[in-house]
Amino acid sequence: MENILINNIDRIHTTEMGVDRIKRNLELENIDVVVWCKESILDKNAIIERQGKNWYVHAKGCIITVNAAVIL
């Protein structure tokens, strides 16, 4: 099954405030959070679902929310 999110993984981005929020919420330090999120989304064990305007990715013990407008 083709996945639009996976096919457009290179378009995922966030703002500086988003980076700070992701780092704080996931307790991540000294890493590129966008790269971390992309790697998590591409993880073979990730569960990806679309609900309304968002993609939800269950991976690495967390839920990553990606606004669908980012990849349209």
C-alpha cells in the first residue's frame, strides 16, 4: 500500500518553536529533531494512520503528529 506521508518524507519540517517543543516534550537533547522524527516515521515498526487533517505515527514509544497540509 502506498503511503503519502512516506513518499513525501523530505517535505517534513518545523519551526524553531516546534523544535523546542518537541525536544521538551520528548526529552531529547543535542539532536536534530526533524531528522529524529523522519527516522521514527520510517521505522519498520511504526504504525501510521491518517485522521482528518493530521497523520499520526506511533513509533519509539511516542506519537508523532504531522499536519497533512505539510505534504500536500
